[in-house]
Amino acid sequence: MRSVCLLLVIAAAGCQQKMAEQPAPRAYGRSDLFDNHMASRPLEAGTMARGQRLESDPLVTGLSEKGRTIKAADFSGAAAYSKDSVVPPQGAPSETDLFVNEFPFPMGESDLKRGQQRFNIFCALCHGAAGDAAGKIVERGYLRPPSYHTDPAGKAFDWSTFGQPSTELPQGYSRGFFRYGKKIPLQEVPVGYIFQVITWGYGGMADHASQIPADDRWRITAYIRALQMSQGTDSQKLPPAEQKKLDGGNETKKH
């Protein structure tokens, strides 16, 4: 019986070794299967998948025409940089007009609800359900994202450095634009910039292009704008019926 078990163990080990040594070609990567060392044939020039959009489409990039066509040599902000510094690449948040400030398709109630659902799934765990940077991930000691809302009193600062408040950047301001010397509240950044951050990621935030289709990234962006409006609107400017609802909610909390 022992000899049978020993033979089975040896056989299993040998099988595993052969499987581990089998080639695993990666698409468009180097491979020894073909003379040209390619694992698959390259796409023909101009080939597009069904439903694929051009890279110049604002729906995909979030960039304005200026942001898509600008070159490093004629960058409008290049004069502000020394000859030894690196000119910002395409898509860098150095100027607000490099990003679109309109949504590429109309946003209806169903779009906002979809954006809310996707936000709660992919974003709220860090950014918080209200967009105040108080998500569950942050509670466990991970990097705190910026709040979507500015501090009305102007006394709170961004928690941007190892969990410590910044001494320069107020709460609710864009870290991306701040890197290029501009203090812009996230409530005022172009919607294309928010879309780009969701797409590319930023700092400790991973990119979400592979997880969230472009249309849904725009819906999340629209929902973020709705969150900002809900938290920053003067209650006295609301319709009387809405003020009554709000006052009723406050009375309930008091009791």
C-alpha cells in the first residue's frame, strides 16, 4: 500500500512539473511559437472593434479639443517652466480648458440613479457615501482621498500626506491641479477631469477603466456633481416644499 501511495505522489509531482513548463503565450507579447516571435497577429491598421470609440472622442478621454491636440512644444503653460523642467504631458491637469466641461450625453434621472449605484459599488468605500472622504477603507488606515466638498469656514485642510493635514491645500481642492500650481475646488473642476481621474486613477487610487465602461464613468461623474450640489446648496434657496422636508428631518433628529 505504501509503495502505491509513493508512486502516486511521484506521478502527481511529474505531472505538475510538465504543466508548469508549458508555454503560456500572451497576446501581442514575445513568443517562440512563430518565427517573428509574436504570440498573435497584429490588428490591421484602422481596425476597430464593434462599439469601440475613437481615442479622440471626448466620451473616452474627457479632454477638450485643445487638450487632445496640444503638443509638448506648443504647450500654453510651457513658459512657466524652466528649460530643465518637464513640460506636462497630454492630459495633465495644468489648465482647466484642457478638459471638457459638458457631459457627452444628456443626464436623466435614470442616469443619475445608475451613477449612484456604480458610485456606491466602486467609490464609496474610500470616498464615503456623501463624498466626504470618510469611507470604510479610510477608517482602516489607508490613504485618505480628498473630500468633494470645501470647508465653508475655510479652516480645514486636505489630509494628503501620510494621514496628516496639508499646510497648503484646503479641504475639497483638487490635488491634481495643485501639483501645477493651481488651487481649484473640486466643485469647480471640469467634469472631464473627474472622468479622467476615474479612468486613469490618481495617487493611491487605481484606474477603473477596465471595471467601469465609459458611459458609467460619466454617470458616476454626474452623480458626484449631484453630491456636491446636495451638500453645498444654501437651504434658503430651496423651494418651500423642499425646505419643509428638510426642516422636518432636522426636527426628527433633535428628538
